[in-house]
Amino acid sequence: MRFVELPPGIRVLERGWLSSNNVVLVGQNCSALVDSGYVTHSEQTLALVDRALDGRPLDLLVNTHLHSDHCGANAALQARYASLLTHIPPGEAEAVRQWDEDRLSYRPTGQECPRFGFDSTLAPGSVLELGGASWQIHAAPGHDPHAVVLFEPASRTLISGDALWERGFGVVFPEMWGEPSFDEVGSTLDLIESLGPVRVIPGHGPVFDQVDAALASARERLDAFVRSPEKHARHAIKVLIKFKLLDAKRMSREDFDTWLQSVYYLEQVSQRFAPEQNREAWASELLSELIKSNAIREEGGFILDSP
């Protein structure tokens, strides 16, 4: 694995695929965390952050977007640090105030996120002080219509959330329910290229500095999805299934089928992309493909995650 040096005061807690990476930024007057991981990893997140801060309190929590794997430990952090301020993207502020789990995607995806509050929003075009440096806030729609990325121009460091990984980007969820968003993914990739980062801290996976190669890979992936939206839809549902098994580790087939019934996105996507099949048959087909690829296993009436 290629080592990429980070600017002083930044530490990346690289997690798996159930929880997003956590970015700790420590300055003289303020300590901050970008993204908090999934709810079932909350205790681990608290321990990792405590260790990274070495006795200091956490002053500021920032979310690049509000998918459950990026904000699932928000509530636990707010309970741990009494004076913690929380900043979220503005597009979902009202949904958080009302705790609308449909608008926030938690109920339709069959995922969990404990209720949390916020103190301020991350207005695109503004600047936020993190770890003693000034970070620009940029809108980054596509994977999530309300997402932002953070860019520090002096060190040319980008915190990209799920807008850009070393090999691709996050599922383009708005496309799943019929809101064209592939063009927004392309525009966000163009924005990142225009910023000219020399290193990227992604929402998942290692920090990387081969940014041109990552952008090329992401655009190739995007072109494939544009040519075949059904391919993207099938990939998206497989991601939701794999995510659930990363969390549960193993489920009886009965419990798994009950969970599938709760995933409203599955019904929407199957109606759009496989109208000739009922939802259960389409889901079974995707499950079989995941088993065939060794992403998951089925043994003795149980569905299990494959490491």
C-alpha cells in the first residue's frame, strides 16, 4: 500500500466498508471530526476518537453527508462530549429537525441511525476552520444530492466523502428512485479536478495521491453506468444487501427475507428496472449473483457475510 503523507494535525481513522473513515483534525484552539461511522460501530468510534485526541475534548463534528455509515455515531459523540457542535449539509437540515427517516434514507434502505441534532449548516462557498486551517466547502451532488466536500487550498488536501474514491465513487442513490443524477456525478468530478488536490481523504478506503488516475477510473465507471442504468441499479441493491450482512454477519433466511420486505428502495428499483419480475424473484437473482461471486454465503438456512 502506498503511504501518503498528511499535513500536520490531520489523522485518518481508516475503517471498513460498514463505517466511513473518520478524519480527526486537531489545531491549537479546536479539535474536529469529519464523519462518524455506522451506529453498530459507535463504541469503537468513541474509543478511536478518544485515543486520537489524547485527552482533549472533541469540539466540532462535521458530516460530508447524512448516509447512515457517515453519521451513525453522531448521537453517541454528542452524548460523550457535552459542548460538541455539529455541522451538517444544509439540504437535509429540516429532515433532521423533524427526524424524517424516509427523507433521510434510513427506513427505505433498511438501515439504522439514532436521532441526533445539529447546530449549524455547511453552506457551499463558505470557509470552515478545522485543525488550524481554512477549509473551503463545496457542494458535491451525485452520490447524495446534499453532499459536500472539503478542500484546504494551502496543502491542497481534499476530504471527498463518497464523491471520489481511489477506485470509483458511492452508489448514485437519486438515480434509484428516478431522479437523473449521473450528470451531477460528472460535474462533481469536474469540480474536484478543477480544485487540483494533491491528496484525497476518501469516505472509504486509503488516502491516495494518484488523483488523476482516480478521476479517470471514476469517469470510466460513470460512463458504464450511463450506458447501462440497469447495471447501476443491480449494483446498488447488491451494495445494500452486502452492507446489511457486514452489519449482521449472519441472518436466517427467514429474517433476511423479512428484512428485504422492509427495503422500500428494492421495490422502487425492481419496478423500474425489472418490471417483468416480482420483487422477490429479482432480489433472489441478485442474491445468487452475490453468492456466486463469494461476496456472501448461504449455509444451512443462513445468509452469511464473506470477509
